[in-house]
Amino acid sequence: MATLRVGIREFREKLAAYLLESQAPVAITRHGDTVGYYIPARRKRSVAERAAFKDAVDRLQETLKSEGLSEDEIVKDFKAWRSGRRK
């Protein structure tokens, strides 16, 4: 993925857009010299990814219901398992 080069003033003026919408790294320059980089940590989820997450949630809910388990029981069991690993 190519790095986008922008001046520090432009980066500051359009900060929200770069933080929320940029998917490529941004090289921030001042008088032509690179003074820093912004590497996006988030990326937008595609429609397919969101559909896959929704499908996974639906399957989890069905499994919990068919097994007669609640989310609270799962959390309690996980916390017990995790505290046992620390010893």
C-alpha cells in the first residue's frame, strides 16, 4: 500500500478525515522533509465481514440457547478458567 504524503498544515486541517477515513499510511511533511507518520490502526469493515460477524453471533446465540446456557454463565466460566491459568 502506497504512503500518502501531506504537509503538516493539510494534515492538521483535515485531521478528522485522516484519522477516520484513511486506510493507507500518511507521511507528514514540513518544507518537504518527513517529520512523522500516521499509521491507521482501524480499517472499515466490508459488508461481507459485517455479515460474517452477524452470522457468527446468530450461531453463538443458537448454540447457547440449545445448550441452555446464558452469557453470564459463559463469562463466569471464562473468568474461572483464566484465574486458574495465573497460578
